[in-house]
Amino acid sequence: MNKSKKTIKGTQKNNKKHITINPKIWVIIGSVLGVVLIAALLFDQLYKRPLVTIDGKKYYLEDLTYYFYYTESSYDYINQMYGGGYWDSPHYEATNMTVRDYAKLETLNTVIRYEVMYNEAMDKGYTLTDEEIKKIDEDINSLLNDQGLSDKIIKKNGFTEEYLKNVMTKNTLANRYEQDIIDTFDIDEEAIKAEFDYEEYRQYDIEYLNISTVVYDEEKGSNVPVSEDDKKAALDKITSFREKALNTQDWSTLIPEDEEQVRYSESNFLAKDTFFSEDFKNTVMAMDNGEISEVIETDDSYYVVRMVNNNSSERYDSVVEEAIQKKENELLTEEYNNNILPNHTVKLHNNAIRNLRMGRLTLAD
């Protein structure tokens, strides 16, 4: 006989007391938990934290995506060039800050300045001109249709026509107000010009034909001279093109579509700033306007050059204009910091700002 003890589960008595909860209570608890869950999920959306308050008006991220987008896209372009990691590297102007933090500060300062200057302009009765209205419409159309912004970018940042028109209207009036302030400055432009030596920035404008006399050697990993026969053939070819160039006004038409050796180019240089060799530079600088050189040999090419303008002021004018603009911006910044900004109330909401991570606010994956 099998005397093993059998135990049938579930037949033993359980001395624990069972507490029965009224179903109505479960309903109430479930409803409360549901409300709490929904509130938690929607909290960030229902409670938008302002980033900055200017003259009593609160500005949220959705109001400022235009500024953040252009800052982020500019820095992200460099980040991609560096293969990533640029955002978290020290910024060259503030080594105690990362590029990411500096870009955020830069954007907020831009926002504050535009809004303050816009408020100043409005207080003084500025309105858009017909020309400015037309320009804003053209810029909006270009931004939405011609500049390649993806639908994701447009949707993510709320770049509607209404939004963009509002931002560009403010910026246009702020810029005009700033320019009106600049026009009141007594800047001695002649004194600024005198700081630069014209001859140092005298520009030489040229156009030229050239043919290479070197080839790339993969084994050596560098250029090496062509054979003597190939070099002679190159000289014959560039000489032939020179003969045609002597009687051709538009040199860009000299090169047939199937020509693979001779190239046409336009360039300019300064005596102190050029990639051309010293001998080449000295030969060309001695040429008169309209003069066509003989074939010029360098270490790696044959050239035929025509002097377009041996006394261009373009580079000189450019550096002078940059110096004048720098002085204007210095005076404007001084006026803004000392006499304009103090008349406005600005409050940064640091907790909200701290949570912003530049590089992912407005850019789309």
C-alpha cells in the first residue's frame, strides 16, 4: 500500500482575513490616478515656462525659434565640419564656456537687443515703409520656398508666414532704428582711412590661361614634373591659345568644352597676399592695363595673363569700410549698454534657460 501523504491544494483553511473594498472606491481611485497621469503628461505643454521677460512681456521658446534656429544651424555646420564634438569644446572667446553654452547666451543677447530696439522704435512711432513690407514678403517667400528648409524644420519651429512676418517686422524696425542712431555719430572717416596704406592694399585684377606641367604621383604622394616631351607639348598648346587670346575680348570663350588641359580663370591679389610665386607676381605687377603677357613659366604651370586692373581699390575700400563699421558698432554698443538698455526691464528665467540644450532645440533629425 502506498502510504505517502497526499496534500490537495486549496482544501486547507486560510486564517487570514480578507478585506473587501467597495467597487465605488476603486472607481474613485482609478479616476484620481488617471487625472494625475494626464496632468503629468501634459504638464510641460500646459505650463510653458518663459525664458526671458522684457518690459513686462514674457517670451517663450516658441516665440524665439527663429533666433535659436539660425544660431544652431550656424554652429552645427561647424560641428559637422569637425566631425562632431564642437558643441562641447571651449569657445575661443570665452574659454570658461562651451560652445553650446556660449551659443545660448549669444542667442538670448540677440533676442534682448532686437526686442529692446524694437520697443524703442515703436515708442518713437516707427512704421514699415512700402519698400520694407515688400522686402519682408520676398524674404519670407525665399525662406519657405527657396532656401531648402525641410517641412520638419518649418513645422517643428512654427515657421508660418504669420510668425515670420512678425519676427521680420520687428527686426526690420529695430535695424532701421539702430541705423538712425549710427547716423548721429560723429565718426572721422578720413582719419580711419589714413590708418591704412593704399599701396599695401592695392589690388591687381587679372585673368589668365594656364596649363599644368606636373602630374600627381600616387606612389610618392606628391606632384612630379611631366616628361620633357609632355612639357614641350604643353608649351606649344598654351602658345597656340595665346595667339587666339590676342584677338579675343572674352577669354572665357577660348576654351572648348572638350579641352581638358588648358584652364581659364579670373583672380586678384595684393603684393603682400598672393599664392602666386614671387617671380610670377613681380612680372604681372609690372604690366599695364589690357596688356597680355608672354608665356610665363612657373614651377608647375605655364601661364598667359591679361591685366584687367592694376590699381583696383576694392580691397582697400573693403578694409576701410570694415574699420568704419567696427567703430560704428563700438559706439552703438556703448549707446545701447549705457543709455538704452537701462531704460528697459529685462529678467532672465535661469531655471528655464538652464534646461535648454543648444544643438537640438530647433534642428530636425
